[in-house]
Amino acid sequence: MEKNKVSDLLTQPLQVINVGLESFAVELKQQNVAVTHVDWSPPAGGDPKIADLLSKLGT
């Protein structure tokens, strides 16, 4: 990437996509940062055995 393109990028307003922890999005909004929050959590609450079983249901 050319140097001027990088500096152009760093002068643009920040726009954030926040995945998961809503309090992070709230903090950004309080600082006037454009943020889109995606309410996401790991499948099966993060339990790898149950997630594996769930993944087999779609096949």
C-alpha cells in the first residue's frame, strides 16, 4: 500500500463493527465513534463437544 493511502486511511472517521461484547460498543458510542453492534455468542455456549454435535445436524 502506498504511503499516502495509509495516511489517508488514518485521517478518516473511525467506523467499527463490534461482535459480541456489547459494553465495548457502548463505550465507543460514548466517544462519538460510529459503531454497529452484532449480538453474537459462540455456538452451544462455547462447549466444543456440543458444538461438534450441532455441526453434524446440518450434514
